Amino acid sequence: MADQAQTMGTKSADYGGSIGFRIRAIFLKHEWLRGYTLMSPTLLVMILLMCVPLFTLITYSFWTQNYLDIDTTPTLDNYHAFFQKPIYVALMMKSIRMSLYCTFATLILAYPMAYFIAFKVKKNKLVWLILITVPFWTSYLLRVFAWKVILGYNGVINSGLISLGLLEEPLQFLLYNPTAVVLTLAHAWAAFAILPIYVSLEKIDRSLLEAATDLGDTPSERFWRVTWPLSVPGVIAAGLLVFIPTVGDYVTPKLVGGTTGIMIGNIVQSQFGKANNWPMGAALSVISMILIATLVVTFIATMTRGRAKS
């Protein structure tokens, strides 16, 4: 019996060793499997914290709200309601338009700063990069309220202009309009645009600029022929980092937008809040995600084809 048990133990050990050897051989043979194994903790977190809520959101969008109860019968009524009510479509288009304005304004502000740090700052670039992030040391709400104080009826701008004798009474159009929303969002997301543009500018081979100068290019010609084309990937990345989240922003429009500055995010928030219509809010969220994803993919594909042809 002891010999038989020993024999069985030996076979079990050999079998376990052979399984381990086979698994090891599979890992050594397939590089993608090793990569996914290393990513498995991150993938698990993404599945639990992103995919599961997203699946729940999509599921809710096919349900309907009946007063205090939710009817779980699958239906497309919420999606039909979006297209049947012009206010939803108008707000979606308005949100995209305002986000495009915000993206453009942010890039206009960010590119000169990134260019200055990449080409003009010779020492302590890290200090400059840290200074860029200083506004993020405070709460996002505090920064929005700061702009509300700056643009307000009795705010910094109106008070300053009145004290200088340039105005007799405060300007009323500075706050609670789409322009205030675009300005506040541009300031809030400026750092997210500066950093990717800076990285693309920093990677430009300086010998290319020297060669362009030796060939007789003026500084402006050198910029448009060498610097700008090589920095376009960073500009695209910065634009996407600003455009995608600002379309669904609802805090800034609510605080500084007023009745004329609301965006689709405010409607989604109200559906999940005061209206207590989660299925409709989920449907609006899904439509927003699909539309934004379509715009982004189309833009990236167009830019990729354009760069390939050039």
C-alpha cells in the first residue's frame, strides 16, 4: 500500500509538473498572452469600474419610468423621445458647438505656452510644468466660482472698469451666457492641452530647424513648414482631451451659464436628479456617447488619411 501511494504521489507530482511546464511553454510562445497577464489587474479594474456601469447604463436606457416604478420591458421609447422632442436635438448640437468653441479657445491659449516652454525655457523646465498645474491644486468648483466672481455683476472686471472711469454701470453680458461657459471651460482644461502639445514640441529634432534656417527660411516659414506639422499629433491629442469631456460637462454651465448656457449634461443630470427618470437619462447618455465617439473616430480617420497622403 505504501509503495502504491508513493507511486501515485510520484505520478501526481509528474502530472502537476507537466501541466506547469505546458503552461510555461504557452506563455513563452505567445507574447500577447504574457502582455495580457501583466495587464490583468488593470483590466479587471476597468471591467468592474467601467464596463459594468456602462452595461448597466445601456440596460436602463431600454427601460421606462412609470411614476415611482421602472418598467423593465425592453423598449425604444426613450430613443424615440429624443428624436421626437426638438429640444433634445437642439441641446445636443449646442453642446457640441460650445465644446468645439472651447476646444479651439483652449488650443489657442495652450499652444503659445507649450511653445515657450519647449523652445524658450532653457533651465528649470520642470518648474514651469509644475506651475502649469498650480490651478489643479484647488477644487474644480472653486475655480468655477472664481470665474463667477470675476465675471459677476459686481465682479472684478466690472468693479475695475468702473473704478477706472471706463464704465458708469456694470456690464450684464459677462456672466450667465455661453461665452462665460466657454471661457471658464477653456481655463479649466488648459493644462490638459498644454502638456501633450509640449511633449510633441519637445520631441522635434532641433537639427531640422537648423537645416530650415540654413536653407533660408524665416522664423515664420520655419514654424509653418517644420514646427507646426511635427506638432500636429500633440495638438490633435490635446483637442480630443478637451473636446470629449467638455461636451458632457454640467457643473460649469449650471454655475456660470444661466438659462442660455445650459448643455446636454444639465438635462442628463436633471433626469437622474429632480425628474427621477433614470431610463431617459441613460438613453440621453448613450446617445451622447455614440455621437461623440462617431465624431472622434471620423475626425481621427480623416486626419490619418490626410497625413498618409501628404
